[in-house]
Amino acid sequence: MAETMAWIDDLIASKRSAYFVTANLDFAAQASGDVELQRILVEAELVLCDGTPLVWASHLAGKPLRERVAGSDLVPQLAAHAEQRGYKIFLLGGEPAILEKAAANLCKQHPRLPPVKCYSPPFAGLLDLDHAGILERLEEARPDILLVAFGCPKQEKWISMHYRELGIPCSIGVGATVDFLAGKVSRAPAWMAKLGLEWIFRLSQEPKRLFGRYWRDICFLISQSWKEFHVARATRALPPPQSVTPVAAPGLEVIVWKGAISADVLHQFPKPTMKAPFVIDLSGVSRVDSRGLGMMLRMMRESWTSGVGGCFLAPSDAVQKLVAVTQLERILPMAATMEEAKALLLREAAALRLPPHLDEGGLRVSFKFPPRVTAQNVETLGLAIRQSWEELPQARRIAMDFVETNFIDSSGLGLLLQIHRMAAQRPEGRMDILHLHNNILNVIRVAQLETLLLPRGP
């Protein structure tokens, strides 16, 4: 908790935008089936463990987390810290009366705290919210800390869509914590929280709402722990891998690592300079643990931030098994050969694939999308597509070609909905989606938009 406060101080002092995630067992279960939520975890500035079962699991795995940092504990301490430092807090989401009561209670408990502003937008789905109206209120308030209470995963996806343009140093999804602050829901006794039994207290308060969720989460914990245990045991018995050192290529940084990628040797692992595209050869890796996997994820996050492409080359069986059981093949770019790696990095380097391609006698216009369609590039893409569509009044079909795209977020999903509506305004107009990657299909299905967006017949 003390480190979290220090991290927030550093963020506010640097004035750069970032977000934290408070992940409990339910968050982990949802992320296992939602590639966008999984990627939000990877890209977060800090992931705090908000679930005692996750702490227990980390001890059983031999990589213990030091303590649980629950959102319901973090926010009151954060308010006290903000009172001392003069930070401004903004509460977003939840029921209007509950939100106002939570803000009033914070001000009452911390009289020197700058006035806590709040806003509860009309209830709507993520893509139907009045995003411009919300951003306008936040721009006017200019808080240092934004606490979003839309519920998981809506709050995390909203923050991920907008945190860069918000200019707010610290955004956190806090869910039901607002109910605790307002006194609508009581906290468990301290002894129950200490023993990790807070979930029983919550279940007794809202059995109908929480029983199904808790049962699903427990099943996920048992299943996932069992899978990871067997993978860890199986990889220990694997024969030593036969590594193949790749040939260096001009303008490409090549790193070769042999042996384990584990907590005890991470300090020795050579890091990419992020000054040129990089390839990390993992063919000689004999073992990888969760800390090693975390380092690989941090490397990719830094590469996305730096705008430098990177990938992992020829991962050994030990790496492949752990990546598969954690479903991180959806996130980590991997190539079997150097030729594949070069082709992947070449696609990563291309920001846009416009102008459009005309076919079917000019009746269909096709756009080939970049590898990632996210809040960072969706505005540029949308503008280019709309301009091209308006310049081709004879076109009746607009095709979104995702042959080189492996990820879209909710902003990208919103773009598809806009294009769908734009196409439908013309007689016999329609939108087609071509060459769907499993990651994109997952985002569409999680949003329950298959019927509207998935490709139809010719």
C-alpha cells in the first residue's frame, strides 16, 4: 500500500496519464475469456491484487505476492493521502444519489481535501455513453485522481479508451467501493478480511447477485491452478532445448537467451534498447516462471509505448506450454522463423493501409487495417475511411480487411459500428468484415455484437 501511494505521487509529479487496475479473482476469470481485458491488464501502469484467493494461489505457485491491496482499502487511504498533498479527486459512475453521498462522506472525513467532484452519466452500454460529455466535465475539473465506478469490465475499458486524452495522472476502476464509501454496503469485520473471508460476508449481503459469480470464479481458480501446476511440472521434465542462433539482420536488434527465464536470473537478461525493432530468440530457454513471463509482457508493453516493433523467435516447448495455458499467445507476438519475424515486424511498422482498394466494378471499397486498431489510431483511421467513402458515391459495400490485424479494443469496435451505420445510409449499402483474427472475434462476441457485425454471405 505504501508503495502504491509513492507510485501515485510520482505519477502526479510527472503529469503523465496512466491507469491502475485492482484485479480480484473475478477480474482474472473475466480476463481469461476477454482478450481486451487481458490486454488492459498488460498495459496498466500498476496491477494491484484485490483478491485474497489470488494471494493464496501466488503462495502455492512459489511466487508469493506480499500483500493484498484492495480497492476498498486503497480509496480511503488515498483520500487521506490526497488531503495531505492537496490532490483533487473526481468520482465517475454509479447511482447519482450514492455517488453524491460518497463524495460528501469523503469531504466530511477529510475536511482539508479539495472539494470532491462527481458525475453519474445516464446508464448506457460502453459504446453508447456520452463520451464527449464526460470528457468535457473532466476537462473542466482537471482532477489528479479519477475513480471510475462503472463496474468491471466496463470501467477498465472506458479508462483504456480515454486515459491518454484525459491528461489525468492516475485513473482507477473502483467498482463497488463507491457503495462502501456511501454506506450503502457494509464492509466485512476486520477479522474476516484478515482471514480472507470477506467474500462470505459479501455473499450473505447479496446472495442472489453474487452466488453465480462466486461459483464461476472458484471453478476458474481451481481449473487454472490445476493447469498451471501440471504445465510447471511437465516443463521441468523436458529435455534441454536445442537452440539455433538467428542470423543478424541490418536494422534489427537480435537478443539470444539460453537457460531459464526466472525470478533469480531476470537481472541478467539483456533488455532491448527500444531504438530499433528487436527479435528475442527463445529457442534455448529451458524453463520460464511467472516472473519471467511478466518480464516478457513488460518488454512488449514498452515496445508498444515506444512505437518500436518486437517479437519472440522460435520459443521452446517450455515457453510455449506456459504461454498457452495462460492464454498469452493472444498478446505476445511470436514467430517460428526469422523470415516470419521479419514479416511480422514489417507489418507492425506500417501505421495505416490506406488508400482503399476498389473491386466489383467500383461497387465495393476495401480498407486493409494496421496490426492494432485502438484508441491511439482509431480517429485517424475513421477520418480516412469516411473521406474515401464520401468520395466514392457509387460504392455500395465497404469492406474492413483485418488480414494483418490481430487486435482491436472497444474504440475500434466503436469505429466498426460507426462505419456500419454510415454504410447503411446508402441504398443497399452494407459493411463486410474480412479475415477475422480470433482476437477480433473475441472482442465482438464479448460485446454481443455478432449478429450485427459478423460477415454475412456475398
